[in-house]
Amino acid sequence: MTGDVVGGSLALSLHRALARVTARIEAATAPEGVLLPQWLVLACLAESGDLAMGELVEGTGLNDSTLTRVVDRLATSGLVYRAVDPADRRRVRVSLGDRGRALHARLAPAVRTAEDAEREPADGVTSRL
């Protein structure tokens, strides 16, 4: 089955759109070994600055356990740093490291191109999303 279902299930259409966007973004980030969840964290931190883990959950849409694994991997690679929130020692804040900032800067143009390609109408009339 190819293409989107016209007048069909919104959930199915959105799921297909997400799969297309994920594939396009991961094709753009693959040369650096970055998957979509990792890109979402890097992009969210680049846009918002350091954030508490709960704020990253909201900003990325990732669930708690996935976010923890992603942040662990990014921290192990020296791309992000975790620190106890000085205002509330129960919270952990995450920030981009210099390597993470540089990686984001390298990948952002390719990701933007991938996103723009997805926004372009497939048939010249209507958007695919």
C-alpha cells in the first residue's frame, strides 16, 4: 500500500507522516550517528538552553525512560552535561556541551532541508502533513 489514505484514518495518516519525517531526519543525521530521539534532545537544548529532565520530556515528546537513555548516551559521548539543579536538588538539569553545540550546528542545516522537503506539497497542491 503506497501513499496516504484520502479521507481515511487520521491516526494512520499521522503515523505514516511521522515515519516519513523520521526517515528524512535520520538520513540527514546518520553521517554523525545521531538518531531522531538524540536529535530532538540536541535541538531542544539548542533552542531553549539548559532544561530540567521534566522540561525535556515536554519539549521533545519523549517518555521518561527513553529520555533518560538518550541523555545517558549523549552524556557518555560528551555532547550534553547533567547537573543537580541548585534551586531544587531533587531535579537534574541538562545542558549542551561544546561538542553537542558543534554537532547541532553541523546537523541543523541538513535537518532543516529534510524538514523543508517534507513540508513541500507532494502534488504541488496540498501538503503531505
